[in-house]
Amino acid sequence: MLALALASALLVAACGGGDSGEDPQQVLQQTFSNPTPIQSGTFDLDLKLETSGGDNPGSFEAKLGGKFASQGPDQFPKFDIDASVKAESGSQSLSGTGGLTSTGDQAFVNFQGTDYAVPQPLYDEFTATYAQLQGQSGSSKSASLLKALGISPADWLTDLKNDGTDDVEGTKTIHISGSADVPKLVDDLKAIAQKAGSAVGNVNTQQLDQLSDVVQSGDIDVYSGEDDKLLRRFQIHAELKPPAGTPGAPDSLSVDLQLNFADVNKPETFTAPANVKPLGDLFQSLGLDPDQLGSALRGGLGTSGALPESGGSTTAPTDSGIQAYEQCLQQASGSDELQNCAEKLGQ
């Protein structure tokens, strides 16, 4: 879910101050290694891509935002998230809006302004699977993986500078700026890919070295709470240039990403939308088979998913089962082997 949300109301920054006096590297370490998790609040994520030159110059923008709240380490979280996309290239353009809501015992999908209710059995199946995967592995598993590999996102910045304090949605923050340390980032990405193995498709780690030539520049800004050192804003601006001779590639690509958090760890309420329609109506209007949805939520269509069938059980797997499951994912090759890994959780 961190990947869903991995998560907002517009963030307002104002009233810049002088240097707070704190060491910028220490602020980053405290922020990205903070033992206090962000369990609730609002967020907005804005991603913009713009190309110039090449065969099809254009732009793309995706926005994601809303509120969220954890229900506990092994429980599916509550959230109410809206999304929109807009793309333009030459005389062509597309746009769309949608959303997803989880009240803790129900889920709803919004598409182009209309709300649809997810069937209760399907929602129960998905949350049971979620609980199984979380289980005793804990919600901070990804952070533990980075720690085990000796990776810290704070090390992905260089030329650090403390730019003083800024007010972000009523919270006083420390603004740290720097440049992306692309070689360090590439090395860490290679370490993650090697650890993941075939579970992510056997990434050719040598190809990641090309990023050092593709990324021309990258400016990163981090806004951390002055008192609690919790992340309030993260933004990056990068300029990329595809390798020479790439067919149809643009001359350049600019990437702007901004993630804002507000009302951090404050109570949030979630209610079901009114006047909802059956989810099957949406599938029918799109010409899709509703029977495919359950399989898709388990990780893929048919039997290609890597997630287990829930069987209606929310019993957490054992430590040995989790270890066997992770080892199986690293060694699996092909969709059938990935699906078989789910059986390891029952050991």
C-alpha cells in the first residue's frame, strides 16, 4: 500500500527563514530512518513528464491525492484517494479521473465521477491475502531490506545545503536541497535488483549503468518537520537525455515529481460514497470480464499471480513460511513457478 500510496490537499509553502543551523546530512538521516512511522494524514503526489524533439514530443501529468490511515501492522489500511491523468502529444490528447476508497470493511472504485461498490467477497479475499503477506514479516519489511543491503536514501543526495525553514501546511520544516548522486543511486538499484532476482524479471544490472549517462542533472529537495523529523515534502527535478541513436527517442526529457504530506498522524474519518452502482456495471461498460478482477488482485490474470489464494483465512504465516516464500520468489522463473511460491506461506 505504500506503493499505492504508495499518498493530500494542496500544500502551501511560505515564510522562508534563515539556516536552521542543523547539519543537512544528519537531518536526512533522521528523516529517512525515523522510527516514528507516518500512520495517517493527507497527501498529494504530482508527476510531470515533458519531452522535446524526436518523433512525438509531448507531455504527461498524473496526480494522486487524498487521505489515509493505518489500522495496524497486518490490517488493510483505510484511504480515500483520487487520481487524474492528462497526456498531450501533437494533435492527440487524453485525460481521465478515478479514485479508490477503503472504509475498513468495504471498498469502492470511482471512474469518471461515478462510484462503484467492490463485491464484499472479493474485498474480503483481497484483505485476507494482504494480511497473509504482511503477517509476521512486519510492515517495515522494505525498510529492513534496504537496511540489510546497507542502503540509505539519504545517501542519494550530494552537495547538500540547509536552506533554512519553511512553513508547510502549518508545520515548520527544515528545507534540505541537493543534487542526485546518480552513481550511488545506480549502485543501490543494482543491489536491490540482484537481491530481488527473477522475482522482478531478472533485470540486467549492467543496463542500469546507462542511467549515469542518461541523467544529465537532478535537483532534490526534502522538507522535514523541524520538531519530529517526519517527511512533509519531497520533490525532484531531473533532466534526461536518451542515448544517441535511440530510434524515435526525444532530444530531452524533463521529470518533475512532488510528494506532499499534511495533517501527519492526525485522526481521519472515512465514509462510504452515496448512490453507488455494482462494479459489474463498470466492467460491462468497458467491455471487460468481471471474473478476471479477483485473479488480477491476486497479482495477475488466471494463474499467473504471485500472491496466494486466500481461502477465506486471515491466519498469519509462520517465520519459516515467509522465509521459504521469499527464497522461492528469488529463484522462480516464469508465471507458474511464481504462483507455486504462494504455497510456501503455508509451511
